[in-house]
Amino acid sequence: MKSSPLSRRKFLAGTSLGLLSAAGVPLQSAESKQNESSSIDTRANRVSFVDARRISHTNFLTRQLAQPQRVSKDPVISPAGAAGTILPADEGGFVMWYSTTHSVPVKGGKTHQSWIHYATSKDGITFENPDLEIHESNVIIKGNQSGADGKPLTGIRGCSGFSVLDAKHQKVPNARARYTALYRSWIPNRPGGLSLAHSEDGLRWTEYPENAVRVGASDTFNNFFYDERIKKYVAYVRPRIHAGSSHVNRSVARIVSDDMIHWTDETLVLDTDDRDAPAVGTINEATKPNGTRYPRGRNKQFYGLTASPHGKIYLGLASLYDVQPGTMSLELVHSYDGIDWRREANRGSLISPGDKNAWDSAIIYYPLMGNPLEVGDDWLIYYHGTNFDHHMRNRSRKELGEYRAMGAVQLKRDRLIGYQAGKNPGELLTQPFQWDGNELFLNASAEGGRAQVVICNSNGSTLKGFQLNNTVPIHQDGVRLPVSFNEGASLATLKGRDIRLRIYLENATAFGWEVA
């Protein structure tokens, strides 16, 4: 696809038009039952090894970051930014909001304008663009748009981000309609910044008269959710207050609110450090036409953070910008409180740019909220990709021009982190926990190897009937492999007891467990 040339700033503004947020929605498959109380987290008895607090000790095991596979060499939606949310549809399947960027004339030149689109899918891979009879095709919001009440909803630049919560499937205190959206707007003669809108159908929106609820620019994906643990709304934005110059190292801040209207407690929560890159003071982006230099702190920076509650932790997909080549990738981070974000020891990429022939060869960032989306035994993670780097260089597919689209990668559910053993057997010992189920299942890949689970008391001593020579070895690959014992040993007899698991692995990887 070819498009008219844009400046680097306009290009980046277009690709950083924010995301729509389904944060806090329990993972649901296309066949999941939808009801008013579906905010109950069905993952409560599923333990993922992303959460290292559940592990007491490992021996001869390696903690490994997943390398999910692209669902296709082609994007799932094009043109598109992954500036969107994916949510369960009432009739089954999924609904999605996403953005596209358009160059429009203004007095004295041109500017970029964001359009918000609506799409549907049965499987999370193939999407349809319904004709909504609002604008052309599936467009629901353009620039200079009026809301359902006739009052301005957007300015000439449209919506930068459109982070949606659904009160039918999530807790959304103080909601004024079923859907609530957070977005950036620049309405003439009014302060610009983060704004709110509400809608009953997700298609026709009315702005909050209190807008803007946070004045000022926040040039990133501004996503938010209601955090039931602290009974507040949480948003991840660019900090307005920090050490250094106004253009210091890009980073991520967290703000909170009781009512979505008043936001406080700005705290910087994610930044790069000396392990990423030294502090250089100034960075010469040599490919800029004028060769100007400006202070940015380090030549690796966090461009944004897409975050959401996930069981007993918070999952984050952080956009890491490598300044010198101008490329970006996605890094997995997690947190136990939404403030202190933990990175994997090797700081590897979860999703990296594609090869030299790929449409997404330069930038992978701003993942779709609602990630990861669960469909059957698989997870889908959506991201925004481009073939143009931050310096406006085309790194592949010259015939595509300045190409922006939404891609997706796939992996088996709960497999972001695994503990792997090779030919030398290894062991994982969990922290104690109270057993409250009848059955135990292991999420593991043990084809060509073995996995076995031993049940211990809280002191680590093996319980009678659940020792290694009585557990049935697992030689399969599956997200829900039953753990069983010979001679009729029943896990149901352990209800109410504090136990530990010893997981033995050989040429196998374990990713977590599930209690039923």
C-alpha cells in the first residue's frame, strides 16, 4: 500500500495514536458464556510461572521467555494501528476498535488525522468490517466529530487512542453508560489532553463535560483499567514531571483515580538503565535531515507500556525503542502491584521485528489491549507493526510505501515463561499453598522427555502415596495434562492441607499448573 509522504513526527504521531483498553477483562474464549457477572476471574486456579513468587527453588532448570509465532506472514488487519481493544462479543466471538491515520489538509499545510474503526471476528484471526452507516464502511469516529449529543467529541486530529471498558463484562464504577473510553483530544479553544466518552452501543459516543480530565500531551499509548485490588482506576501514561530536560529519556508513569475524572499520584514506573545503554547526554540521530542533536538520556528507551491485571499479577508489554537503528520491539514485564515492573534477566524480546522481507521489519510496538486473547488452548497477542523505522527509513518491501498494519502472534495459553530441563534432569519446588481441589493438571511440553509431579507437605517431605515412584510420568505436550498416581492415591484426600509440588523434568519444559 502506498500513501503520501509524512514527516517523521507526523508518522510517529500516527503510529502512536494510543490503544483501546480492555484491561482487566478475564481471558475468555469465543465460546465463553457471557453474563453480567463475568468479571469473575476464571484463572484463579491457574498458576503461570511468570509469577516467580510461586516458586521456592529450582535445580538445573533454565527460565525461558516464550518466542510466539506469527499467525501469518501477512497482517490480520491492514491498514491499521494496533491502537485498539478486543472484547468479547455478546453473540460470541470478539469485537475490536482500532485506528488508521490519514493526512488531511489544514491551513498552511497538512496534519495527520486518526479514524477509529470497528471490526468483528469469530476466531480472533479473521476480521470483518461491518458497514455501520455512520461514516464509510466500519469507521465510527473521524476528526472534527460531534458526539451523540451534538457537542464536539474530537478536533481536527481525531482521537489519539480510544481505551474502552465494558461495564457488562468488567467492574466500571461511576460509568455513565455500558462503554467508557479514554482518549486524547485537541478540541479548539479548549485545553487538550486525556478525555472521556461514553456509549451504550460502542459505536455512537458522547464526551464527558469535565474534559480534559488530564491536561497536556502524553505521546504514548495511554491505557487504563479499574483495579479491583486497590479500588481505583489506573492509567499508564508519559510522565509530565521528571528529572532532566523536557525531552529527557522516554519513560512510563502511572496515575490513579477514584472516579475517572480526577487523576493523581503520578509515579514514574518504567525506565531503562545502564544495562540497556549508557547515559549519553545527547543522541545524534544522524539520519535526520538537519542532523540536529537533542538530549534524550539513553539510546534505548521505553516508548510505552500496555498493562492489565492477570490473575494475581499484572502483565505488561513494553515497547522498547533502540534509538540508533530506529527500531522497536516488545518486551515482557510483570508486576505484583502495578508500580514495580520486573523484567526478565536476559531482557530478551517477546516479539521482534520481522526479517528483511517482512511488512513489520522495523517497528513492533503498541500492542492491542485485551492481550493475550484466549481462543481455545491458544493465546493471541496483537501488535502494531511497520516497515518504516523511527528515522523514516523503509527497511523492507519498498512497494508497500509507508505501511502500518496490525499483526498477531500465537502461543499456547499460559506459556509466556517456562522452566526447561535438558538431558540432565532438573527439579522445581513450589512455595507452600493450601490444596482445595480434586485434580491437578500440569501445563508442560514433555514430548521426547518426561515430567513428574510429587506432592510434599509444607516442610518439603514427600507425602505417602504421592512419591516419585508412584507418580505416572507425563510424556505429552499440553496445557492441561492430568497428574495421576498409582495405587489409587487421591488428591481429594488432601483438601485443606498445605502442600508443595516437586516437579521433575527431563528434556521437558513446565509452564505452570491448574487446580480443579
